[in-house]
Amino acid sequence: MKFLNKIIHELLAQNPDLSEFNIVLPGKRPIVFIRQILEENHYSGFLPNFFTIEELIDRIADKQPVQGISLWLFAFDVYRSLGLIPKDDFVDFLKWFPTLQKDWDDILKFSESDEAVLQYMFDEERIKEWAQDLGEDDDVPRKKFLNFWQNMNVFLPILKKKLQEKNWATSGMIHETAKARIADFAENTSEHFVFCGFNAFTPVEEKLVRSLLRRNKAQCFFQADHYYFDDERQEAGKFLRNHKTWKEFDDNRAFQWIEDDFNQPKNIRVYEVSGNVTQTKVLPEIFKEIENKTYSNTAVVLLDENLLPASLDVMYGVENLNITMGFPLKNLSFSNAVKQLFYLQKQLEKNKSSYYYRDIFPILEELPKSAEDELIISNFRTKVEERNIVYISKKLLDELLNGLSYYGLLKKADHTGVYLDMLIAFCKQIKWLEIDDIQYENVSHFENAFRIIKNQLSPYDFEIKMETLEILINQHVNSESIDFQGEPLRGLQIMGLLETRLLNFENVIMLSVNEGKLPLGNSQNTYIPFDIRRYFDMHTFLENDSIYAYHFYRLIQDSMNVHLLYNALSSGVNTGEKSRFITQIEMESSHKIEHLIIENSSEPIVSQPIEIPKTEIVMERLQKWKEKVSASHLTSYLYNPIDFYLSKILKTSETDEIEEELSVKNYGNLVHYSLQEVYELLKGKVLKERDLHNSIKGIDQYINVAIEKLKHQPEFYEKGMNFIHRAIAKKVIENVLNHDLELVRSGHTLEILDIEKRFENVDFYLDGSDKISFFGFIDRIDRLDGTLRIIDYKTAKIKNLTVKIDEGNVAEYFHNSERKQALQLCIYHYVVQNLPEFWGLPIETGIWSFAEAKKGVVSLQFDKGNIDDAMQSVKNLILEILNPDLSFIENIKPYSS
């Protein structure tokens, strides 16, 4: 740490007892390094006092700082008492006050008079109003803005007065108070202050430093470099060039220090990376080039805090890590569950009569749970998925989840205060469960947040809605992070840009060096226009850019190896543009910069098909399978042998998933079950026109029975696409019945013999005495003019029902999934002709497609060969399945463009 070393050696040369000094720093991070330097120098006296400049200003002002939730509540109480129009409730107040408060703090810190700025804002808006006819409508945006600043001229002075009465102060008010007391403080203090590594000061901070310098009660050490200090065009030196002009720096007190380190030889590499997270994948390659494998002089600087988890994932090989940036609470699972809880409560506030399953499932998934809770949740999911319940009634939820330890959190809260108490109790309860350290920390932060909010709310009598409580918690949580503990003096340092102040590293690796991240650019959240900020010497995005530029150049000026990575992909708010600071050093510096392009290549995935050999146990299962073989088993094998293996050998099945929109499979089931109900009543009858007319009238009733069979709720079909699916299903059933009606009207004799005909133990011989037994269900068997019709219902369109078998293709004719419909019909034909009740009858097999219901039954035709040839091909397919030398090999479906 070159800069800190210089400061310590300078101070030790002035006085061997450093306890005489008060060292003032931009942040607390460098203190641990200063202690290490003192230890290396064998310093044995008392340590100096350390302050941040904010702490020193607070000490001078002697006010109780107030911020965040406590300030918002107090400010709203004041605003409400003034009766200003519009009479915003707390939710609306929170939409504008946090931004206004930051603006007000800026006004108090940088301007001479906050009241002058507020009046000027109102005057500006009045002038604009004169220049434009606003009409009488109060909703005109400019009129609203004029009214806003008119209100602020009343509200903010009274708020300041009320805060002063309690000796409370915002950060801006602390600066304002300190400004009036600095002269006295500088005159009367006997302490000596050392200001280290500062760049930009607020006017109050500058006044403090200069007042102490004039009285020889302070000294300043700046870290500047000739590269950006001497060049007026370099924004990084903007503030330091101004400080150099202070009259306090003269022949007796030099401006310390301007170094010439930036132009020393450096290895600078710029990496253009395709993807945000892809940047972290480059880190291991960079680490390989670093000679010091303890990485004690290396810093990874993350300009995007969201890259921390991905960065840690690739650093598993680094022995010592010190993370000085916190991990945002908002990114953790418990935080997501809390957001979901509040969203659920807001839904319940709208008097919802049921729970949407997507509002419940994430909460149950994300919240830590006991073993007892796990069982209850598992049973709940099974029941809901089995019955495809999209909207869960309050009664059913109570029936299935009332044993859950945190069930109260899922019910509508009587009051936000009661709900806060329940959340606090829940946090205490789950800390006793076996949860990991990060989860424990996450829960503890939330418990603390809930307690703070509860305590802050207690003095006020205004109503807090659930939405307001959610905003308060989100605001609190968004500003909180989990701090990691590491060894700051050993190993690799992972930090944000602001944590690098005063520190120097030999190797610097910066990620997300993109425009919009470095610098942040014109993204200030403010109500005060740019020109007015300039007029009153308040900071704009230009000053912020200069501050970021200084941090960037200062960090790399002492480095030997600099790696700058940026995301070149445009997506969302990311423009894919590298930071202009990279362009500056490329064009203006004397360094030779190496450019690398890292592609996030997405090569086609060349995967080997899964191959499962037929072991002894598999062959045993296949022997068992031979006792009950269905046509669908064979079509499953044709589609993919691995599917056959999983379902028929391993006996696995797909899990139920909730369908918000009826799937193709269940649409087919809906029509199928409805037709089954219709024809079950007509079974054994020669159909008359009257029978079919009555059936057509009762379609809705039959569909309702089918819905019960599917275990679906009737309301599932009451709106949206499912309403349309039901209407289409009804039309298909009408088409089937009308087709049969036309046959009867035309003088044909139609008799329904069986519906869902179950068959089993129909033997089919393979070789010698080796046989299999067919089983299954035939959707419909009827007799049309004396011909037995075997009908299979299909949702899909009809394909390849014309069979052409000859000697050349009989062996493998059905080894083709395109012919699976014909395969199924051939098996049905074989089965029926072997059932005693149908011996001797002429047989016709066919498919009735729901997609083309008006066509009626499309029959299987033999252009070449006959049913015996077809069954020979079926036999070959079964023998292939049973062949121990042939493995089950996955069918990989090619993707078609």
C-alpha cells in the first residue's frame, strides 16, 4: 500500500507518538492496512484516532442523525398535519418523498440557502406557466409540478423546524449546522487532524479542512498523478486541481503528493466479453498468469454487485478470499419468499375468494421448513396437482395446510401490526431449524428489519396498509447487505470501486467496465433540473463522472497488470458499450493496450444417445412385461426406446403438473370421456334418431361428468382459453353424434356393442411355445350394417393407414414410428378376431380423429399383404425388444428449422 506507507512514514518523521494525530479517511476500509504498516514498522505506541469525514462533521454538528423509515414516518406525520392538496396517503407520499429528501440534502450541503433554492424552483415553474396556457385542468403535468414546489416551500421549512425541535437532523441538516460551528471548532480544538486521500469535498467539508489548515491544526495528503492532474481535459483531476489553488497551500505548506506513476510501464488488457456472467469465467485464466499464487497483491473489482455469486463460484481454487462488498439481501431466497408473502396479502386485501396456486407454491418452496412442514406441503402439492386446481378455495387451503407451522402468514391479516408480530415470531422460530449460515443471516436481517419497522410505527396513529408495509420493508432490505468476514491482509481482495479508496494493488481486475456502470452517467434520480443544479453549485452527473474517473485512474496508476473486462452484449439496460474511460486510455495514454475478444460460443450440443444394456434384471422385467403387452407399449418403444425402458421396465411416470391451459393430452381425454359417457347409455342398442337427438341435447351434462373424471374444477373452464377448449370439445362431440345421426337417417343399421372394451390374456405366439399376452382397451366397438367396427379415438390427425407389406419389407415394416397408428389397429384386429364373442364376423378397424371429426371413421386398408403379414412384422418388433444382445438406444430427434 504505497500511498498509506508514505503517509505513515511522513507522520512518524514528524512525531514518533502517533496518538497525537486524528487520521480522517474517506472510508474505514484502509484502517486495517494502516495497522499492518505500523506493525511492519515495529511501532509500539498508542494508535492514532481514526474518523471518517462524516463522523467528524456529525461530531461538530452534535445532532441526532435521522434517516430512512423513521424520517419518512415523521415527515409524513408533518405533511399530513399541514392539510396540503393533494392529500397523499402514506403510499403516495413514499413515491416522491425519498427522492425529494435526497434533493433537499443536496440543497442543504451545496447551496447557501435551501429556502432560496425552493423559492427559485417555484419561481421557475411559475415563469414556465406564464409561457404556456395551462387551462383549468389540475391534472396537467406542469400544473401538478408547480403545485408540488408550492407545497414544498411550505412543507420543507416546517419539517426542518419540527426536526430541530427534537434535535434530529438529516445528513443535509447536519452539514448546515456544522457549517455554522466550524470556525469555533477550528479555533478551539487542540487536536491535530490528518486528511488522507480525499478527492471531492462538499462545501462544508472544504470549509472544515481549510479552517484547520489555516490554524496549522491539520495537514492534507492527496494522491494525485501528473497524467490526469496536469491535463485540464482530464476530468479525473478536476477537484484536485481546484484544491491545489487553495491559498492554504503556499511555500510553507506544499500540496502533497503529485506522483508520476501512471506513465510507468504497465500491462493493460481489455477484454470484450459476450455476456455478463461470462466475464467471471475469464477470471481463472487471468489468475493463471499471476505469479504470486497467494494473490495478496491482487484485487477483483466488481462494478456490478450482482456478479458476486458467479465470481465466487469460479474462485473455489483460491485459498484466501476477502470480500469487502456485501451480498445484497434482495437476491436471497428468503427475501423472495417475503416479497411473495406481501404480494399474497395484497391480493387478499382485494377480497379475493380464492388463492392462485402460483402465489402459494413459491412461498412454500422458498421458506425454510421443518420435516413436519415438508410432509404437509408435499401432500398439499400432490392434491392440488392431481386435481389441477389453479384457484384454491380458502376452505380447501385450510383443509390441506392448517397444520403448517406458519399457516397464519398465508391467511388475510387482520392488521399490519398483527402481521408484523407474526413475521417476527416466524423468524425467531425458523432460526432453530437446520439452515445454512447465509440463510440464518438473511432471516436475522429480516427479523431485525421487522422489529425496527414495528418500533418506528408505534408512535404514529395513521393507517398502514399492507402495500405500505411492503414498500417500507423493500426500502430497508434494498439498502441492506450481508457482510462477509475474511482475512483482509491475506489473499485475494474482492471489492466494489468505492472500497478501493486509498488502497493500491499490483494486479487489478475490473469487471463490468461498461458505460452506465463506470461512470453511472446521467441517471440521477432527482426533481431538480440540471441547469438549476449548476446555478446553485450543486453536484450534477458531470461531477459524479469526475469522481468515478478519479477512482478509476487512481486505482490503476500504481498497478502493474490491469485487466478490464466489459460485457459487449446489448440486453435490457445494458447497452453493450465499453466505458469511455477505456476509450480514453486507449487514445490518450502512452500504454500499449492488448485487446482480447471472448466469445460466449454456443456450439451445437453433440450428445451421445443414451444406451442401456439389457442386463439380467432388465431381462427379468421384460419376461414379466410379456404377460401384459399393450399396443401403446410398442408405439412408445417406436417413439423412443428409452421412454419404453423408463416407463415399462423402471415403472416411472411423469409427475403431475398444474395446467393453467388445457393440454393437448387432457383435451383429448375430455372429448374421450364425454363420448364414453354418451355411448355408455346407448350400449347394446340399435341406434334410433331419437337416441342421438337426446344425446346431442345432453352434451353439456356429459362434458361435466368428464370434467369430474379428470378431477378438474368446473370453474377451470369458465373463462379464457379453457372456455374455448370446452366449446371446441363440445363441437367435436356434436360432430361425432351428427355423423352417426346421418348414418341412421340414411337407413344404415348402427348398433353400439361395447365402449372401453377391456381385453387381456390374448395370446400371441413368437417362436414355438414362446408367447406374449396382449391387453388393453378398445374405445368403441359397433356393428354397421353387419360389419364389426373396431374404432380408436385420436386427438391427432390420421396418418399412414394404408398398409403395403410384401416379402421385402415384412421384417421391419412396423419399425417406423410414422406407422404407429396402423400398428395399433392391426393389434386390435388380431385381438378381436381371437375373442370368442366376435368369431366369424367381418371386421373393420379404423380411427376417428377429433381433429377431423366430420370425416367419421377412417379405416385401415391393406394395399399389399394382409393381417397375418402385419402381425409377422409386429412379432419382429417384439422380438427386437426381447433380444438380450440389443441395448435400448435413445432416439434423438433432429431439430428442424
